[in-house]
Amino acid sequence: MLREMAEALEALATERPLVLLLEDLHWSDPSTLDLVSAVARRREPARLLVIATYRPLDAIVRGHPLRAVASELALHGACEELALEPLGADHVGRYLAARCGDEVSARLRETIHRRTDGLPLFMVNVVDALIRQDLLVERAGRWTMNVDETEVETAVPESLRQMIEQQLAGLESRDLRLLEAASVAGTAFSTAALAAALGEAVEIVEDRCEALTRREQFIRAGGVEDWPDGTLAAGYRFRHVLYQQVLYERLPAARRASLHLQIGEREEAGFSAQAGERAAVLAVHFERARAAARSIRYRCLAAEHALQRCAFPEAIEHLTRARDSLDRVPDVDERLGLELDVLTTLGPALYSARGPGEPEVETVYLRARELAERLGEPARIYPALFGLWYVEYGRGHYAAARALGESLLALAQQEGDTGRLPRTAASTRNGWSRSRPPRELAPTSPRAPRSWPAWTCWPIRPAPGSTSCTGCSPRSRSRGPSGAAWPASAFSRRRRPGSARSTSGSRAWPPSPRSIAMPSSRPRSSASAASCSCGATGPRTPSHASGAR
């Protein structure tokens, strides 16, 4: 029968070339597959082209003989297998425009492309699910959306969930447990973290991951990971984020939290002193493991790293999540201390992102001051007071700034902190001078800026017989408010009227308490270095030498 069917096709191709298209061959019965194989093996010439499409994953899951037949035909040169690339964002947009109109396409094109990685099956199922749930509705020939784009990012259509569950049902129990643990580690994961979660040797876990990779089903190789503690392990990643999400959601809550804790502790130990590089990931692991205190500490560390990159919204997001977790810390003193850590890092982030006029900036520093006084830690009151000083000074409330400067000076004298005394003295003098602005810098002067930058803390007049205080020149402004060395690039675009232009750039300011250092007693290595009366060191400039404003 197979020979007769093959001869019939060849007869049809004698008059004109014939193209035979077979779609979804992974659903075919054995007889259809035998026919394709018989036609491909014939040696007689014929103007016949057979094109067959199939999904390798479905063929593997169902144990379909198609993969074996395709491999054998390719080995003998009887067929050629072409792997189709995923659809691009433009292709997804064209599909959405044809089905739901240009407006829906413009709003959902990028979202659906990211969610489905351009896989046609997933794309169609996501759109079908939105329509079934009345999230995409057609009225009078026009499609409208009743869903936010963020909901599309996280939803898993039931049809896709059932398909993935069916694929998982064909796995051995140990392989299923491995993939479930991998889903907790993330879309990309290391076998070192996976071995800690499973309590097995890294070599055994790597062998099992390699076997799963050869199936071309759930995961693929992702290179080699070299951790700071010397750990060398293979890395892998899920073929699609939907696999990771379905596996993660099927885990019981208690086991999920336990896996997060084990993976978090292993990565924490693996990165040790460089754990800050993984701070955001570790914060998520400990947060989902219900280890709130550890999660908050890593949120603060992640925020500090974000501030170093001037990623202020990201830093604020980390610290906001940390504040939301404070209620889960049982010990009262520990909770208050962690809240103080969060607030003293949040203050500079909010100030840099929104400016001194933002009410929340002042609220944060006031709460930080209250907590520091309640905990009886004078050293931690100082950053809160300095933050409030910057807020008042940035708003132009110079009398209030002077009062805060006097409080800072009194606190530094009380604690005998000689390192902070010069800076607090400078801020006090600055608050006094700014509360009595000279005529040439009065608001009516065209030279006066609308708002003074909160970080330029120069006195109007130098002390008699001495050079000017910090801030008299752009280079000397490169020292932070408590003696911390601060690059000149931190002061962008805002400058003292009439002074030389500082280097462009931006930095979080006021600096985080962890970045505040004691002032150096050594002048810079320059022949023209000079020491101001306030204790700051910097190169001598014409304005220093003359005392000119």
C-alpha cells in the first residue's frame, strides 16, 4: 500500500511540480509516518517536495517515533531539518493587529512577546486566554482591553498550564524534584545551589541536569559559574519562564520556603565578602523563606549598590520593600534598629530622586532621629540631623538650618568626635551666613539661583587670617558633609554663582551613613595643597588665597 501511495504522488508530479504540506506531524498516526518515510527513501526522480512541521517537545513527551524517523532520514541525506526561530516583536504585533486591531497591538505587543519569548503556540494561547476571560473584548467591531499589562506578564493560561503539567507527568520523581528546586533558584540557576537544596553532591546534580538537557525539554546549558569561594559549577536555565513558573507554583508553601532558605544560605556562603553583588537575589530568597531580618539587611545593601549607580528609583523600591517587611521581625529592639538602617539609607535616595521639597524626605529623617534617640545611640543621631540640615538648607530655611547645625556641633562636642567637629562648625557658620544673605546674593539679584544646592556648604566669609572653608572652590567641594571623600563629579550643574564649573555627573546626596568616613588629616599630594580653617584640605585656589566670594 505504501508503494502505491508513493507512485500516485509521483504520477501527480509528472505534469507540474507538487508540494505536499503536512502540519503538526507530532500528532500523526504511525501509517502517516510510514508514508513520509517511504516517499523520502524512493530513489526515482520526481518533482515532489514534502514539507512537514512538528514540535520536537511534543514528540519527546509523547514518545512519538517521529524523532527517530527524522534522525534516520537526515543521517542518509533523505531530509533536511530546519529549526524555526521564535517570532520577533514585530511579528507578534502583526498577529495582534490582524486579530485584535492596532490599538491592542500597540499596547500588548512588547508584553506578550516578553511573556511568550515569541513562541507561536504560547502566543496564541495567551491571547485566547485573555479573550475567554473577557480581558480583551470586541464591541461594535472595536477591541478594547480590560486588563493592565502587568497582569499579562504574570498570568499563565490554563491550557498552557495543563500542557506543561502533562509534560511533567512523564518525568521520574527525582527529576521532578530537581526541577522544582531549580524553579526556586530562578530562571537561571547553578548546580551548586541546587545541590545544597537537594542535599546531594554537585557532580550527581550536574549529571541529572545534563540528562534533562539532552531531552531538549525543560532546561538548557547556561555556561559555567565560578563563585568567589572557589566553587566551580555548571549553570543551566529554563527553556521558557512558563516552565519555571508552573513548577514553582505547584510547590507546597512550607517546602518552597525551606528551599529558598537553603539556596539563599548556600549563595550567601559562596559569595561571602562579595555577597553585595547578589544582594537583591539574596533579599528575595530570605524574604520568601520568612527570614525577615536577613532580607531587610540585604535590601539595604542592594539599595546602597543602586545608589552607587545613581539608580534612585531602584534603591527606593528596595527600601520600600524592606519597610514593608519590618512587621515580621519579632524582636522589638532588632526591628527598631533595622528600621533605622532602612530610613538612613532611604533619606539620601529620596532626596536625590525628589529633592528637598518632598515632604516624605523630612518625614524619613524625623523618624530616623526619633529612633536613634529612642535606641540611645548618639552616633546614629548625627546622620539624621545632617539629613534634616540638608532638607532645611535646600528649602532655603536658613535659620532652621543654623539651629540644626548648632545641634550637630553640640552633639559632636558632647561625643568628643573631633573628626566631625570641623564639618559641623562649617554647617553652623553656613546656616548663620545664609540666614543673613549679602546684598549681592539677595533674591532680587539676577545671579542668585532659585534654590541653593543642599550640598554646597561654604561660608560667606572666611575666618580672619585663614583660608576659606570647604566649598570655596569646586575641587574642595569634593569632600562630603562629615569628612567623607566625595568625587567632584558628585556636584552636577548646580554650582556657586561665579565659581568655576564642576565636573558633570551625579551622585546620591546626602551620602548614605555607611559611606561617611572620618576626615583625612593628610593633605592631598599636591604642591598647592592648603588646609582650611575648618580642617578640610584641598588645593589652594585664587578664591582661597584672596578670601574673595
